[in-house]
Amino acid sequence: MAKAYGFGSPVDYNIGAEVITDTAAHAGRFKRIDFYENTHITTLVSENYTGNSLDGESFPVGFHN
């Protein structure tokens, strides 16, 4: 079942996970991020987000947020 979300593409709620292995920009509704290698986030853009920014933060392998 796909539903429209905001101004972006339809969201497929049947997808259980998305593995990202590149440095390209990715969009979607993510509930959790697991890091399978040491990772540095340059820019994170989010709607309805409060708190500290993750821009410029690094995460070790095995970390999940």
C-alpha cells in the first residue's frame, strides 16, 4: 500500500528496510538508522524534527539511532 507523504513521492509502507551503501542523497520516512560501517553525516534534513542536529556527526560501526 503506497501513500503520499508531504510533497515527496508516494511512501510504500510494506518495505521493511532499506540498505544504503552509497553517498548519494536519500529520502524517505526512516524510523531507525543502523550503521554497518564508520559513518560521517554531512547534512541531515528532516521535517518535524526537534533537538540537536546530526549535521557533521560521526557514528561508529554498530551504532543505531
